[in-house]
Amino acid sequence: NDELSLDLSDCDWFVFNENYGTSEEKYFVRYLDTMIDDLKSVYDDVYLLRNEKHFKLYTFDDGRAFEPDFLLLLTKKEQDLELTYQVFIEPKGSHLFENDAWKQNFLLDLKATHQIEQVWQGKEFIVWGLPFYNHQ
């Protein structure tokens, strides 16, 4: 599908040279490509990593594991503080919303109710999950 094709070989923000995945994942990467200049104007570093079984997240309630499709890393350096955002993103076809609702609930719960204990001076980490991305 030519509509989904995007040459990522020169995109310094995408960790891989190609985007293999579902149509929703490809639509998401194309969407992010349209937003990349805006993100780079706010953050010092912008990187998108497709999670190819690199890591799993475990829900707080029952320990169910899943692998979010993408991790968006954003860093911003301010005077004596380096702020790092880790944003978990899960593009999802609408036919999967009901079955995978527990994943979205967990991703939203990350931002709403859980804090990271700071262990480094001068660095702060913020972990967010976003609602499912859907092209439609």
C-alpha cells in the first residue's frame, strides 16, 4: 500500500530503517512524521522505538504482560535538570478495542496514578501511556 509507505532511512528520530507492522502502526509512524518538527522544537531529543520484543510491561492489578508497540523517548534539558519522558504507544485497529481494553486502561493508569521514585540527582523521569492510536 503506497499510502502507508514512508522512507525512514534518513529519519534520525526513528530507531530502525524500516517500519514493519500493521496498517495502524504504519499510520501512526506517518502521523508522527508530520509532528516531528513540532516535537523537536520543544524537546532536545526525540526518538521512536518500535518494540520488537525488547520489553514487556506488567499491569499493576493482576500482572498481565503485554508489549506496547512503540516507545517514544523525549528529553528536555533545563538548567540543572534533565527531564526524560517515556511514552508508551499502542496503535490498535478498532476491531480490537474491546478485547484489549485492559491494555488501554493500564496505559492511562500509568500517568494518572503512578509515580516514579527519583534516584538520580538532576534527572527526572516521567512515564506516560497514551490511549490507543487509531487512524480513523
